[in-house]
Amino acid sequence: MMKMRKALSAMLVAAMTMSLMAGCGSGSSDTGSSSGTSSAKEESSDEAVFKIGGIGPVTGGAAVYGEAVKNGSELAVKEINEAGGINGVQIEMDYQDDEHDAEKAVNAYNSLKDWGMHALLGTVTSAPCVAVGEVSKDDNIFMLTPSGTAVECVQYDNAFRVCFSDPMQGLESAKYIGEKGLAKKVAAIYDSSDVYSTGIYEAFVKEAENQDFEVVAAEAFTAEAKTDFSVQLQKAKDAGAELVFLPFYYTEASLVLKQAAGMDYAPIFFGCDGMDGILAVEGFDVDLANNLMFMSPFTPTSEDEAIQKFVKDYEEAYGSTPNQFAADAYDGIYAIKAAMEEKDITPDMSPSDICDAMKEAMVNITIDGVTAKGLTWEASGEPSKEPMVVKIEDGDYAVVE
Amino acid sequence: MSFISYLINGISLGSVYAIIALGYTMVYGIAKMLNFAHGDVIMIGAYVVMTAIASAGLSPLAAVLLAIVFCTVLGVLIESVAYRPLLNASSSLAVLITAIGVSYLLQNVALLIFGANTKSFSSVVPVPALVLAGGKLTIAGETIATIISCVIIMVVLTLFIKKSKAGQAMLAVSEDKGAAQLMGINVNGTIALTFAIGSALAAVAGVLLCSAYPSLTPYTGAMPGIKAFVAAVFGGIGSIPGALIGGILLGVIEIFGKAYISSQMADAIVFGVLIIVLIVKPTGILGKNIQEKV
């Protein structure tokens, strides 16, 4: 009996150890992330330069976003430097990998701070962004997130964002579905363990009450069980939902689309900006994404001249079509430039003084960028711009009016 | 109709757990160790299939066979390099910690070779979906293939252990290692064979898992591995029919919990049931309750 007890307790200890490890394992990977990726470092610091830090997932589950932000911001930095820099001062950028992990993002932030960063473009994803916000507030370093959508990303006055917040996306999605009469019965599936997904979902359900459609099924999943969606889809199907709202990232969405096809269920699928990138998943059958709609502030097929130029330059430099994250980052760098010029900021000012000046400047500037014309900011950190919905047709983006 | 659909999905998910749980349970039964790297062998198997199809252009069947061979070799290699030197160590924790180490090693090697980006695994199951009751009930081809594979594996494995000499040797080693050795059984060889079979099954499980849920990352095997371990404990670790019952029950409880109680609480329900089972029957549903003289 003693032996059995021993074995049993060893097993339980093992199970607990493993579940603890699995908790961190999902996000971490222990590869040399600290080495990060750096760019334009060769022009080292003999003369004064503006040091702009970037943080985002270049590897990991959200790598498509981090990669896009890196490319988009590099492109903008390159253009600005070729055109003479900010008030004649060149920009140097250092982009660090956080693997969509809050702890790694804070580490990346600290190494950028040691490097002497003047302003931060980042971070790319919400949870790391909130964590970095907590530390950058204490240091009073200016941060502009291209795509951190959680409300808390800009809760302190040193933080601004280029994209819409989660509640804004939920609200706008519900309005859009209601006003366009896309469906009468709507189901929502969301990740209850993720702030991004929950934030959008809650605002969506709240706004749905004011709209002419009914939320007939609301199903959740968690990070530990994000492979099987058969139950959630079955419930949506049984409830007769004509549209399924999917406010989460493309990795899980690709599984949802596949499983829905497997059970012969073809409602309209409607996502938010996290859906962008689904066409870039390696090995994904793009036919599954046909007629998928999502809210996105940027469409590469737009005929606008500035967008066309951006798309062309981006394709030449990186060999792929830019997504909205690249566009957000591109506009983000130009916003930092505009704000720095507004207040005649120089590199010899301390990061904290720069931050104070930038806070005042951000509410005065207007950007004609690739994500919006006449893009302005409020002191709360929120941008003010028009939403747009994109539909995937034959493996490509098309704007829906 | 949706009840039947939930039940089938539960059995399908449970079948994958059961096939993985077999690996845990066989190794535990014979070597008395928990091979926590088992879940990661699944992931390696899936990557082998994917690479073989995408890069080497093999047919799906050839790719699956290649993955089975690869994982078998890998399993035997892990056993001989990492576990065998420790099997007689004074503390059983040593080999447990080594197993966790091997698990991380496999994850990081996969990370190094394949990168952390999610890859979409295209299904290698040629079975078409089954549409029943005038379109009200659709059963995916992968689901059918998973359940059938699980049944075949169980039958073949049970026959192997009951009828073959090597299977009898396994039984003998699991009963009493020392006595088995005295009777002329090659204990180390038998343990290696167990690892080989367990790892081959892991490759099959990897293919089925990723065909049904086509997303592959270096961490794909971790969570199913833990759930399958739970299934093995649930059914009675060391018992082969126990792994089947434990796996299927776990899958069905998970899906039903999601469907009828709360989709957020699925895992909490599964582990709650496990705790109750272990309180009532500490050796699991089919676990042998052998009284040892102290």
C-alpha cells in the first residue's frame, strides 16, 4: 500500500508540475529571443539620432502581426531617413521580438530602455502591450501601439494607439451587421481567456441590443482548449445562426472554418482585425476563407494613391502584400515624426521630456495615412477614424461598402 | 440530433486521447515510469508527415508509414539514451525529471527546425464526410477514421499481448521484472519494444489529431499529452482497456461539459470528474488493486 501511495503522489506531483509548465509553455519557447532582431543598427551613434524602439512577436503564434509591423515601420523609417529625417535628424530603429508574451515584452522594453530609446512603437499585441504600458508609465517614455486593441493598452497618458480599441471594434461590428441587415440570428464564439477577444465580445453583445438582430448563441473557449470547436459550431448551427461572429485571432479562426466546413455549416463568418493574416497561414486552404468578412482599417486593393504607393514599395521590399498591421505601423512612425516636428524635439532631450512634449503634440497633429485620411488623436490615446469592412473573395481582399 | 453529434465528436476526441493514453499506460505498466515526452513524440510525428508530403512529395500513406518508423526509432533512442541508465536509480523522480527534460528538448528542437509559426496541417484522411438524416447530421471523415483506427489498434494490441511471445514477455516483465529475467526474458529488450510500440502509436495519434484539428506548432502535443495522461490515470494506469475507456470517457465528458454545462468550464469539469473518480477508486476505473506487503 505504501508503495502505491508513493507512486500515486509522484504522479500527482508530476501532473501538477506539468500543468504549471504547460501554463508558461504555451507562450514561451526558450529560444534566444533576447537577441531579437535589429535593423539599421549599422549607423551607430557618432552623431545624434532619434532612437525608436519597436516590440512585437516576430516568432510564435502571432508572428504574422509582429513581422508586418516590423516591415511597415522599417519602410516608413527608411522613407523618412531618405527624405532627410525628422527635423534633419536621422532615425535609428531597434525592433525586438516578444513572441506575444508579456514577460518577454517587458524584457525587450528594458533592453530598449538601456539602449537609450526616445520613443516606442509598440507593442503589437494586447496582453504584452498592457504589461509594457505599466512599466513605460513609470519611466514616462512615450509609446504608440500600432495594433494593441485592449482598452488598458492606452490607460496611461503616455500611451496612444493607431488602431481601434476592442470595444470600438465590437460596437462597430454590431452596428455594421445590424445596419447592413447581414443576418437576423447571430452567434458569437469568443476566447474567454483572452482580453482582446472578451473585450470585443462584451461590447458586441451590448450594442447588439440596439440593433435589429438577435444573439442566439454565445459560446466561449479557453486557451487550453482551443482546438476543438465542434460544440460551439454545433450550438450555433442548432440555434439557426446565419452569421457567426469570431472576435479572435486567425490561428484559431482557421480551425473554426475547417471544422465548420467539415460539418456542412456555412453561415457568414465575421471577424475583427485579428482575422487579418489568415490567408498567410502556411498550408491553409484559402477556399475555406471565401466570403469571410472582417473589420479592417486597411485594404491593399484600394485605389487611393498613397495606399498604392505604400503597397508597391512594401511588395518590392518584402515580397508580400502588406496587411493592416503593416499599415498601422507605417502610419505610427509618421505620427511619431509629425508629433516630434510639432514640438521641435531634439535627440539630446531626455526620454521623459520628449514624452511630455509628445503627449501635447499628439492631440494637435493630423495624419493623412494609409489607414485613414485626417487621422487625429484624443488625449485619452484613442484615434478618431472611420471603420471599414473587408471581404475575402477568391483568396484576395475586397472592400465592402 | 445535436446530442448524437456531440456524442460522436466526444468519442472521436476521446479516441485520440485513448491512442495517446496507450503509450503512457504501456510504458507505465512495464517500466513503471511516466514518459512525459510522449506528447511531444506526437508532435514530431505530425511534423514528419507534413514535411514528407510538402517537401519530399511522398503520398500520404507513405508519409504516415515514414512517420511511424521515424517515431519508433525516436522512441527507442530516447529510451536507451535518456531513460535506461536511470531506470534502476534509487529515486523514481530522476527518470520523471529526465522525461520532462526530453519533452522540452523535443519542443525546442522542433522550434529550431520548423520555427514557432503555426502551420496548417492538411488532412491526410481520404475518408469522405458522412451525411445522415437528410443533412441534419454530418460526420467528418476524420472523425470516422479516428474512431475506426482506435478500435483497430485496441484489437490488434490486445491480440498481440495475449497471443504473441513478445506480448507474454511484456506481461511477465510488468508482473515482476526480476522473476522475468530469471526465466530468461530479455527485460531491456522488452522495455525497448514497449517504447517502440508506444511511439509508433504516438505517430498515428499525431496524424489523426492534426488531421482533425489542422494546426501544428511545436507545442501541439503538450496539452493532448497531458489530457491523455489524465485519461490513462482515469482508466487505471497500466491497463490497456483502461486507456480506451479512460480516453473515450474523457473526450465525451469534455464535449458534453462544453455543450450542456459551460463552454468555458470544460477543462474544470474534466479534472473535477477525475478527482471524484480518484477519491472513490484511487487506482482508476480498471486499475488493479494489488495489496503489497509492506
